[in-house]
Amino acid sequence: MKDSAVITLKKGEGRLLKSGGAWIFDNEIADIKGSFLNGDVVSVRDFDGYPMGKGVINMNSKIRVRMLTRDKDTEIDREFLTKRLRAAWDYRRKTVDTSSCRIVFGDADFLPGITIDKYEDILVIESLSLGMDRMKELILDILTGILAEDGIKIRGVYERSDAKERLKEGMDRKKGFLSQPFDTQVPITENGVHYLVDVAEGQKTGFFLDQKYNRAAIRSVCRGARVLDCFTHTGSFALNAALAGAESVLAVDASETALRQAIRNAELNGFAYTTETTAGEAQVGCPDVDGRMAQDAQAGKSAIDGKMAQDVQAGNSGMGRAIPEDALTGRFMTNETGTKLGFMTADLVELLPEMEREGMQYDVVILDPPAFAKSRQNVKNAEKGYRKINRAGMRLVKDGGFLATCTCSHFMTRELFEKMVHEAAREAHVRLRQVEARTQAPDHPILWSAAESSYLKFYIFQVVREQ
């Protein structure tokens, strides 16, 4: 991959590059000499001719050049990519459980614009930059060879390059098999919990591996507890709480599709419905639920205790159509230890204040919302949303109970998030005692010169009522 063009920076520009970053923006370039195609490797020089290294160019992107090396003499070839990929894999072997993990994390692994996740013997690749997209077949060939050296035979590869960011690079969104077809419901085990990962239709590459150790961290506070898991998605926090020995777990999400997957995951972990309700029926909303709930309760048909029944009845005030029948009739899943696990479909931004008004109380509340702040422009509105759900979540925690809360938005900085939590606590009239402050798992390394690589902030607090 010979470089044939030379990029020269404007005087005083390239500040991000000079501070350790890997991006050169379109307005930082003085001129381009030589011929090239978008996606080609180019050499980069400062305004005075000083060599800055090599990167891949794309005139369709505001990030005009993504740097690959600071060494002007390094060739971007198979040897170069092998060195990068071997370093990435060696790092994971030393820092995380590699049965399922992120092997390549873009800029943080000095391979900008590409992500590769490993789910047992399946690889899922996401390519968001044109230069790396042209190298992806070679990258996968090298990586499968490196894994084979450790006795890991990759059964299949799936591409999830369907994010909107590709459009900014002038590329089409795409997904599909890059190997022989296989069942895209891929079984994995994480922290002793079994899951099916939908690599074709699931969020991102199929599963949020970045929360791996945060899910384990909540276990100690969930033993014997009544737990509310908000934005449960496919049930990962809920299952960790339940398998840690929680008394009961109510898991809520707006997506019925995600909750169907969560129920399948629960079944993999020994949970089953104690009535005739099937997993498929459980997620079908019942439009006439209030009367039936009352009738079932009067008839003694509820399979759950009175406090849990009160929790699910929070849906009676304008939320009926959004709540699945299993929650409203008390048909919860249980396992051999007697832990109760229920799923509810609802808009949590609306449901949490409703539950608060109903006087619900839990030992543990978990808040794992999607990224409210997807750009700098909407941080202010995002902060309001985060504060609303955190304030309501704190009020739902009984005195001495625990709140786990997080944000996965890079733009919601740690300082902003902590300020928001502080304000929410003040408005909720509670005091917070910090148990843990955490971040993304080590297989999503934070490169200090690449601010965008730091995005996940995760906290566990004890909630103490003001005396």
C-alpha cells in the first residue's frame, strides 16, 4: 500500500495530531501534492515540511486523514497490520476474559475506524472509515491466523457496518456474512451468565461487551434484594442481579424485540414461567389489563408477593397499553432458588415518575439508558433527561438501598455527569455515598490522546435519606 500523495498542514494547525490524536480535519490542510484515490495511504507533513507520519485519506469526510503511524518510513502492509493486530490481541489476553471480547477498538488500538468483536468462535466487524474498509479482508485474514495460533478456530464472520456514520464517509451502510452463513443467534457465557447474541439484528455488533465487569460489580448489592432494572435491553444486568440471589427483579425496556431476547436469555439461565404463559405470549401487550389485574389478585392467582404486585400495577395510570401481560397478571419467571424475574415493556422516561408517584420502593435500582447525548449540540437537553430519570430512580430506592447509574455518551463528560447526579440527588432530597466509580471494560481501552475513546461512566451509590 504505497503512499503516492503528500498532505501539508497549515501553519498552526494539526493541534490534535501533535497532542497524540489521530485525526486531521479538512480545514487543517494547506495543500495536497500527488495523485490518490479516496482510501489511499498518504504521507503527512507539517507546514515546514517536518514529517508527521502516514494515514488514510478520504475527501468525502470532514476527518480528511486518519493517521496510522507516526513513522514516515513505515510501510502500511501485511507486516504492519500483523504487528497492530498481534499487539491488540496480546493486550486482551493480559487484561480481560477473552471468550467474548472486543479485539480491536479503532483509534485506541491504532487502527482508526474499525471495530472487531469476538463472540466465542464468531467475529463481528464494523468498518466506519474508507481506508480501513479497503483493508478489512486482509485484517480478518491476519486476525484469524493470530487467533489460530492460540488454538481458537473462528467459525464465521459477520459484518455490521450499518451505522449512519458510514454515510459521512461517502460509504453505503451494509451488513451480512463475510464467511459461510451460520446461525446468527450466537451463544456466549459472560461472568457465568448465558446469553444468545443476535449479531445480525442486535444493537451495535450484538451485545454491549463494555459493561462486562460493571454487570459483575452490581451482584454484591443485589443479594436478597428487590431490584428494578431500567433500560434492561436483553436482560444482562437483570440476569446478573437475579443469579446473584436477588429476591425479585423487574426488568423494563421500551423494546419488545429486546425483551423477547431477554426472555430467551433468562430461559438459558434456568428461569421459566410458572403458569401456562409462553415466552412469546408474555410480550404481547394487553389493552384491557386493569380489571384483569384486580380480578387475578382477588382470585389469588398472582404468582408473586404483594409488594411485587404493587410494582407492576404502576402501569395502571395511563401505561396499560405499554405493559406486557405477564407483568400485569403476576406471571413472572422463577428459577430453582425461587428468585422472581419479570419483564415489562414501557417508556421509562414516563414510567419512572409514575412509579415514584405510586410510592414504589426498591432495594436496588439500575439505570442503564441509551446515549441521550449523541452530539455536543444536544448535551443540554440530554442532561435534563438524565437528571429526570436519576431523580426518579433515587426516589424509588429505599433508605440505605443502592443506585447503579451510567451514561454511554462521550459528550456527557464525567464532570457533567457527576454534576447532573449531584443535582438529581439534591432535588430528590437524598444523600449519595459512593460505592464504586467505574468505566468501560479494559477491552475497550481508553487512549488518553483520543478523548472519544472514553465514553462510559458507571457509578454505584448507596442512597441515604436526609435526616
